[in-house]
Amino acid sequence: MKIAEAAESFLSNKRIAVTGVSRDAGSHGGNAVFDRLVDRGYEVFAINPNTDHISEHRAYPNLSAVPGGVEAVVIATSPVHAMGTMTEAVELGIPQVWMHRSIDKGSVDAEAVAYGREHGLTVIDGGCPLMFGPASDGGHKVMCAILKLTGAVPRTV
């Protein structure tokens, strides 16, 4: 499936968890994704086991703690934590996972990607939800085009 198609499907979900949302936002990718999805009207859940709140939003220690569950997950943690989130997504039957990646390795872990796909999940292994559809902006669209050339944004999923 082409990345644009996978992104459209992912962003058609309304209940999305974002892992790695930090109390100290800085330039952290997870916080940018979380904030933009909130601004665009999604029901977004911050996942951070080290706090109960991110700004005025409730934070949850893991995916299973989110009341009513979620339809999709953005992994925006260090790659060493990706497998734990992917395993939990498989266990909970969450069908779509996006591993955030910009110019660096981001959150992509090859073993977690393979595990998710082996268990039938759609795994987007790179790029950022803010590069596509209703969550996008001009800067992210330009970045997407450039990062497709380097492979940081996959062309297919």
C-alpha cells in the first residue's frame, strides 16, 4: 500500500494514542503530533508512564489504561521502547501503528515493525502524521517530499 493511502486510513481514526508525549515538550516529536491532532479535533491520548498529566491533558501509563481503548497509535518514543508498544497494540487488537521518524532514526525499530506486520497490523515505519491529510501543514509537506528521497518516509507500507 502506498504511504499516502496508509496515512489517509490512519488519520481516518478518531481515537489515537501518542506514546512519548513529554512533560517537557521542547521540540519533542510526540508533543507536536499530540498537540496538532488535538487541534484538528481528534480524541488523542497521551501515553507516558512517568506522569498523570501533560499540560491540561490526562496522561496514561500504557495503551491498556486508556478508557474505551484507541483505534490507532503513534509511537514517538526511543526505538528501544517500540517493541513494548507494538506488543501491547497486538494484544489489544489495535490495527494501525505509526512509528514517528523525521531526519533521524526516530522511533523506528525493525524488529517491532516486523512483529506488528506478522500479526496483521498496518505499520507505518517512518515519517510523521503531520505530513499528511487533515493533520498536515506546508512545512511538514515539504519535509515529507525531501524525506521520501532519503528513505526516512517510506513510499510504501
